[in-house]
Amino acid sequence: MRYLSPLVAAAALVAGLASPAQAEPASNRWTADVSGLSPTWGGSPRIGLIPLGTHRLARPANAVTAAVTGDGVVDVRGLREDGRWTEWYETSATAPVTLPVTTSTIEARVVLSSGTAARVPVSGVTVSATTGKAASGDVTAAAAGLAYRVYATREGLVGGTTANGHVIRSRDHFVALPSRRGLANKNSGNYSVQVCASNGRCEWAPVWDVGPWNTKDDYWNPSSTRESFKDLPQGKPEAQAAYEDGYNGGKDGSGRKVANPAGIDLADGTFWDGLKLTTNAWVTVTYLWTGSGPLGTVRTTDAAGTVNVRSGATSTASQVGIAANHAQVRVTCQLTGESITGSQGTSNVWYRIASGKHIAKAYVAGVSGAATC
């Protein structure tokens, strides 16, 4: 039984959300025929993704298994009651995963490596969801989310393809983290970060690639839920430990000698234009999906794909950063300022998204429940 057509699956990938046009009945076991679907390939090392879209469960569940016909693995995530997604978790028929929440909606994607693609192509996936023992909850933090100081490098690779299928443009705006758990769907920002440099500038950008160095190092998570390198302190990337302390013989998870302590890669536009960096540097990264409170999504038709972040609620206030198209921003409060016309209409409301940093509501969609500053 095919539960999502290629067209619906592609639409779900673009939107990063459930498709409203699901005809299949709710069930806790379903099969996807993926033999006619082509993966998007990207990243380094290369991975291929086949989005399977979202599925409604007949009964809420938190334990998920996936049996794959052919070579490949499956990532799944669950939709919380507040409309946010959990992180992605790899699962299989022999290694089931327990999600941190009990959910009625699950999204899945097939993950291929360049090695698996050369063997038996995946043709079908059967996913089962049951109720299991409660797992450790999602990371909880203050409203802004977990934040750590990590070393940032510039990704470059213009013309290449990211792990989620995005073709990298000149002076592009996104970031890469060394784990698929925080990899957003193409043209989605449901996993976004706030990156701030020591010069006071910040950028809000979606996570569209996997790297640098590792691919299973969700270092922002505690050891109880961290996928790999559980003996390292929370917030310390494996590459940093390898470079500074000789951890794992000074090598990354693939056996490569680590040449720098990077825990995040920045696209050229994020590096040069958002943060005004000229060389690799230490930055403070806030992993916005780990926080709580009102969220909005940046929408702009500007050729650069960005919106200016200002020191005050007016277009004449100094520019103190950039928010990339599709990125999510965490809204601390709203205030009245200059009337601005943008992708979301005309409004004199501005959102404060960090101390001394504001963005016009005219470019932000989906915010609800924001308090007055």
C-alpha cells in the first residue's frame, strides 16, 4: 500500500509539515512503496533522502520501528501537542526508537549513504508505532533554548548540494550541524539556530546540511539522549574534544584526523554578511527548537533571501544582524514601531527576537501569543 504519492511526498518535503491531502486511513502500521521515488543526494559524506511525509496514527504512540526492503535506514520524528516537531531519530526493525513524546502524527524519511546506494536499492518501508516505556523527555531549557559556544568554519561549496537537497548559492544563508537529528527539510526552518559572533552581530538561519566532521554528534543534547560520544560533556562537539584533548585519538567518527575544533559550518552569506566574519571564529549558537514560547518563520521575496535585524523598531535603527528566509525566530515580545510593508502585508508591529534585536512583523509568519514589551 502506498500511503503517500511522489507528488504529496515532495510537497511534504518542501513544506516541512503535514500535507492536508492525506487519503489513507489513520493506522499504527503502514507501508510505503518507494520504488518510484528518487532520493535527493547531497552533503559530505553524501547522503540521500527520500521523504515519506507525515502519517496519522489511529492510537497515540511513542515507540517506532521501521522495516526496510533493500539497503537504507529510516529517520522518524513526532509532532508535539504545541505543533513543534521532536528531533529526528534513526530507527530500524532491530533497533526501535522511543520518541520523547507520545504523538498522533509521525513523519518519516529514508536515509541512504553512497555505499548503500551501490548495493540493494530500497523499494519499500513498513513503519509500526506502539506505546512503549516513556523515554527521557526532550531537552528542556529557558525560552530562548539551549546555547553553547562552539567553533565555526565557513562551508563554501557553492554549486554543491546540501544533505537536504538544497543547491548552494553564492553568499547563501544556512548552517550545518554534525547530526541528522536537527536537519530541516528543504525550504523549511523547523530546525533553526541563532548564531552570534563576538562583534555583537547575529544571524537566524535554518539547518540545511550535516557537518562539519561528524554526522551523528548531536552535542547539544545530554548524554542520556546524545546519539554518539555520550562520555563527552553536553555542549562539547566531538571534533573539539578530538582537536583539543586528543579524544578518540584526535580523529572524528569516520577516522579522519581532526584539523580544527568546528561544531558548526556557516554558509558564505551567514559567515560574511550575517556575522561579518573574516576568518573562522568562536560563536555562540542557540538551538532554537530546544526552547519554548512563540515562534515565527521568516518569509521574504528579497533576492538575497534575508531580512535585516535592527537595534530598534525602525528601519533607520542600526543593522545588528540578519534573519534568513525560512528561518524560525523565537519571539520574546512585540512592540509598536515604524510601519513596514513586506511579504506578510503592512504592519507597525515589530518583534524582539533577542536583547537589542528586532525584526518587522511584515516579514514574519505564524507568531501567536507574543506578549507586549
